[in-house]
Amino acid sequence: YLPFFGTASGSKEQEAINFLERRVTDMKEYDADQTVRTAIMCLGSVLGSDFRGSEIEVAMVEGKAGLFTKLTEDEIDAHLNAIADADA
């Protein structure tokens, strides 16, 4: 068993991995909301863009059973608003 907190792939993979590596020590304590927000912030940082809930898709896999959940546009908007509030 190896602990695993995040990864990235694609053309800007190294930038995303660097973003995640800077936060890896804190990730052990993250709840699902913090994890989703970190993923969205990583995407925004790497792409140099802000998003609306209708512009991205977010899903997560939770627990040992591997429960897959796709977030609704309203749930994504709530996360985006929380990120904006934290930055303010």
C-alpha cells in the first residue's frame, strides 16, 4: 500500500505536479471539499484562467469502495465561490 494524494497528466503535467507537491503535506488532513477546491485551483493555476461552473466538469472517487460522484454545476459554482471568498 502506498499513500497517494494527487497526480496530473497532459501537456502541462509538470506545472500541475509542482502545484500539488507544494501542498502535499497538508493534503493528508483535507476533507472532500478541500480536495475538490485544490484540484480546481490547480487547474486554474496551470491554465492561467478562472472558470464558471458551466465551463469545467468535476468528479471524485471516495473511500475504499470507490464511490464515483460527478458534481453538478451548482456544486461546482459553490466551490468556485468558496475559492474566491478565500482569496479575498
